[in-house]
Amino acid sequence: MDKVVEAVEKAKKDWEEAYRRTKDTIKSIEEFGKSTTGSSDAEQKNSLPRLNGIAQDALALLNSLHFNLDLLAPQLPTDDQVQAAQSLLDSWKHQIQSLRLSLRNANLQAKANMRKAAQEERELLLGGGEESTIRRRNLQTKAGMTSAAESITESLRRTRQLMVQEVERSASTLVAVEESTGVLRKAESEYKGHRSLLSRTRNLLSTMQRQDVLDRVIIVIGFLLFSCAVLYVVSKRIGLLKLQRQVTAAIKAGMAGQAEIGLRPDGNGINFARVNENVVPNVDVPLEQRMHDEL
């Protein structure tokens, strides 16, 4: 059987039992004050507030069961069961209203019974004879007992109120402790997630540090290689310039020697160089050869 159906059946059984107890309590309140005997009358006067308290507690229990059924009704598995539960809710609502009306009428009847009993008691006290004397003594004794019972009842009521307050305070403390436990569990789960994230971050930082060292080494090696290449180019350039100057000097020296060999004296004593104007220098230079620098 479904858990919701079981809860609904349990609520029905609790309702029947609570309804029966409430009816019995209301009947007791309605019959309150009818007896005129001394001991039973004292017991009834002391039990009237208790009967009303029991009736109010029973009505509160019926309201709680009605509320629980109202929460469980939409969760039933079939539509027929939901409709039956709604009909039962309406029936319970009318029964609660009827019980409240019956309780009010019972209290009115109890007051009427008490007035009637007091009138009979007054008539007996006003009458003469030994019976009246005994009854007056009993009333004095009952008055003392009533005051003592009232003081005890008030003390018990205060004790009950303190106990209820303490229970409520304990319940609120338990709720706060449960909330704190939930917060701590959530914080623990978040800490576990952050711990894995921190470990991954630490690994990434270590990798970045190693990569940074490697990049520095590569940069230093590249700079050294570049410096060596620059020094090599500069040294080669300086050597070629020296060689070019030496070749130029040698060519100039050779041209100067040829000029001295080709001079002849004329009539005025001046040497002129022989020049053959029809001679064209033979320069074999390939047309497709490209001129390029040694560097």
C-alpha cells in the first residue's frame, strides 16, 4: 500500500477516536452540576475547567487531523481517492463546527445546572434543623478545600506554561542546530571542491614557473647566438674592407708603373704617353652574370 494512503487511513482512525472522546467530554460538561451531593459537587466544581481544557485540546487535535488530511489529499494516487478525501474534509469541517456549537451549549447547560444546584443549596441552608447545620459546616470545609485546590491548580497551570515554553525553546534550539549542521555540511562540500581547485591551480603555477625558466633560458641562448652572429658579420666586414683597400692600393700602384713606362720625350723635353685611339679594350663580361657583393 502506498505511504500516502496509509497516512490517510491512520488519520481517519485518529479522527474517529478523537471525535468520540470529544463527544464524551462535551456530554460530561453538559451533565455537570446536576448532582446535589456534597462530595460529587465538589469534584464537579474542581473538574469543570479541566473538562473544558480537555475539550479544547480535543478540538485542536481534530483541526490538526483536518489540516493533515488536507495536505495528503492532493497526493493520493487516483482521482477517485482525491475526490473522496475532499468530501471527507468537508464532512470533518461540518463536524468540527457542530462540536464547537455543542460545547458552547454544554457550557451554558452546566452554568444552568450550577445555578440550580446553588439555589437548592441556599434553600437548604436557610432552612432550620440539624441538617442545615451540618450542611453549613460542610460548605465551610468545601470553601477551604476549594481555595486550596484553586491555588494548586494555578501553580500547576504556571508549571505547565513554563514547561511548554521550555519545550518550545528546546524545539527552536534543535531547529537552529539542524540548520547549523546543514550549513557546516555545505561548507565542507564547498571546501572539498575548493581543495581540488587549489591543487589544480598549484599544479598550473608549477608548470608556469617551469615554462618561465625555460623561456628565460631560450631567450639568453638566442641573445648569445645573435651576438655571436653580429660579431662574426662585423669581423668579416672589417676584414673585407682591409682587403679592398689593399687591392685598390695595388691597382693604383700598377697603373702608375704603366704610365711611367709609356712616356716619351718630345722636342720640348716633355714626355707624352702613347695612346692608340683605335684600340678597344677587350672586356669579356657575360651578359647574364649578376653582380653581387661578397657579403
